[in-house]
Amino acid sequence: MAVGARDYIDKLLVKKYADEKVDNHDAMESMIDPQKMLEAMNDVATIQKNMFMLSQKLNTICYAVNAKSARYKGKEAAEG
């Protein structure tokens, strides 16, 4: 996927808005402490990772239990 103006109209728009400043993050004050937000995001990611690992372990255990309790029919029983 190419980045940049491809046709005449796009080139004119790029030229017109090249020096415009639409978002000035330096002048804004955040109501949320960024460090606390990153810590919260890290906590959520850790919890999701742990839940996924537990889910994988549970799947493995359930598979093993089902495999042990499975009753297979013999060839003679399946034919007759």
C-alpha cells in the first residue's frame, strides 16, 4: 500500500494542509496520569495472558481425561 498523494487533487490537498497543525498535544493537559494508565493496561494484559494459559492447561487436561475414558469398539463389534 503506497503512502502519499497519487493524483492532482490529492497533491493539492497535501500542499494546502502541509503546514496546518490540527492537534497540539503539548498544550493539552491530560486528566489521566499516563503512567497509571500504562500500569492498568499492563495489568489487564497480564490477566488476559494468565487466563489464556489456564484455558490451554484446562483444554489439555480435559482432552487427557476424555481420551482415558473413551471406549473404543472392536473391529468385530463395528461390523456386526
